Amino acid sequence: MLQTVSFAGLEFSPLVVLLPVAFLLVAATRFILHWLHLRERIWKVAWFEVALFFCYLAATVYLLGGR
């Protein structure tokens, strides 16, 4: 189950931890696509990256969120 994260007496949403994980996964994917010269084949790069971010975020919530 997702629980709040306490830091210095403040409570934060669990997404505060999971958002950077998804962002790092997107950054790694961007680097790999650029390195393989596949990034220029994507029609709308910005929309692809936003969709990829939400897919990675959903995957991290599912995998790291617990049940």
C-alpha cells in the first residue's frame, strides 16, 4: 500500500518518490534512442516523451507501490 513519506515533520505524497524514478527512466530511454539514432524516426517527440513518462510512472506505481 502506498504510504506518505515523512521528512522533517512534513508529509509528502508517495508520488514525490516515484516521479523522479519515472523521470530517470525517461531520461535513460531518451539517451538510448538518441544513441541508436531512432529518435528522429518519432513523429511527435514531445508527445512520445509525455506518453512514455506516464507509462513509466504507472509501471513504477504498480511495481513499487505494493498491494
